[in-house]
Amino acid sequence: MTDALTQPEDQPFPTLTAVSNGKDIEQGLTSRPLTLPSKYFYDDRGSALFDAICDLPEYYLTRTELALLDDVSVRIAEITGAQEVIELGAGTARKTHHLIDALLAQEGQLHYAALDISQYALAKATETLSARFPNLRITGIQCDYTENLADLDPKPGCVAVFLGSTIGNFAHDTGVTLLKRVSERLGKGDWLLLGVDLVKPVEVQEAAYNDAAGITADFNKNILNVVNNETAGNFDPADFKHLAFFNRDLNQIELYLVAKRDLEVRLETLDMDLDIKAGERIRTEISRKFTRDSAGKLLSEGGFSLEHWFESEDGYFGLALAAAAGVTGNGDGGVGDR
């Protein structure tokens, strides 16, 4: 793995893989229903909007997971004894500091590697963590971690971190594939800390994606600006309205952009013309909700063994600490530590 300290402001972060080639955009917009990969939310503006979403009163996920990490990070540090943390989809690393603090206190040294598609998020993360933890060694890597982790070479005794219930943005089979890629880069003695949003009242979930300030709507529409930049396209976000609801059959929140009128859209670099009818939807995200059992099943199929389970007092959010393939588990088989 590239071992680079915090990058100077005038230099890009090192990359593991190309961030985009646009083929997944073409595939999504030639399927029915129309879809766009949610990774295209996260240009600089999208990352800043998501940061704002995390502070909204309706958006329980961040504050609940943060409080849970505050409660259990010392326990996780005791279990793992990790000297390296690799965070997938790190964003601005606003939640990881609890774990970093606990590991530094126990181990005395730590290497933190942040993987994210957004250069803005990586810069923010490295700036914040460098100020808070001057002895922390930081690597920021701009990449699409969903595509390829072959160049990732963690040192033995690491913990991979995948927070925010980002795993819920993937259909089950796709999530299994992603976890298998992570598992293949880890070895005996390594761990995965996975954050999962749990099943809860529908009204709580739907409010989190339909905030009164309209920031989530702006975030949703911003994906079209990113697609325009990637494809020399001419989507107008004003031609769409935001729609988010809970799909009870699939146990997931679904985000859509709904066309307000008939549209003709050109994506130049893909040599692609789209006819979108009024009322037609483009699905931009799913957010699956889990139970302890369904999280354990996902981890098992992805090459991990659920050893420790931590859950918020309100039952809204869970953290699964799972052993990488080949580890002899001595934990509780998924029975909660608290």
C-alpha cells in the first residue's frame, strides 16, 4: 500500500485505481428502471453536502454510530490490538477518531489509511486528524474501493473499518463481493469493523432521508452535476424532484430523482441520447436495513466470522467486529458485548 503522509494541498492524493470510466453510468441509464451508482454523489460539493446531512436533527445515523463508537472503542482496541487502521469510504473521518484515540492509547503508535473517492473528503480528514493526533501516521488514498483493492497491502494485525452502514448501499450479492475483496487482502489476526443501520420504525427512517431543510434533496440532485462532469452531459437538476421512501418488501430506503417533464438528455463522451418521460424515476441509492442475524449472514458469505456485536441502547445501530478468514475465533459468536 502506498505509504504517503498527509499530502500537500497542491498535490493530488495517490490512487489505487481509476475513480471512474463512465461505463457504470452507461449501464445504469440503459437499464430499466434507470439507475445511477451512488458513488457519484461524492464530488467535492456532494461530500460537503453529506457532511451537512450528518448534522441534521432527522439524520440519526451519524450521531447514533458516533455515540456507540465512543462507548465501545476501548473494548475494540483491547480485542484487536491493531497498529494499522484501514477505512473504506472514510469521508472526513468524523467518527473514526474514537477508535484512533483508543488504539493510540493502547498501542502507542498507529497508521491510519483513509480510502475515499473524494479528494475533498481526504483533505478534510487528513487535516482534522493531523491536528488532533500529531503522532498519527496518515495515508490518504483516492480510489474507488468498490472496484479493486488488489494494490492494498495491509500490515499484519490491522483492522479494516467500514462505517456509516455504507454496506447497505449495495444489494446483498454486491455487498458480499465487496466484503470478499476486503477479506482477500486481510489475513489471520486481522479484523473488520462494520457499521450497520438496524431495522426501526418506518417514520424514523423516512424522515432521515426527507429532512425539512432540503439538504438531502440537494445532495440527491447533485449526482446529476457529477454525471455531467463525467460524461459532458446536459442534465439539469432543476428538472427533477427528490423522492425517498422505505420499501417494506426489500427492507430498504430507496432514493430517486423523478423527472418533472419529458426530457432529452445528451451524454457526449458516452455518445448517448436519453429520452426520459415525465414521472420517470432514476434510482440513485438504496440503504438496506439489517438485523444482527442478517449482518452475520452477510459477513459469513463475505469471508468473515462475526465475533463481537455492539448495539446502541435504542437499537437503532449496530457495530459488528468480525474476524478475517483463517482467524480462530475466541469471541462470543455474535452475542453482544453490551
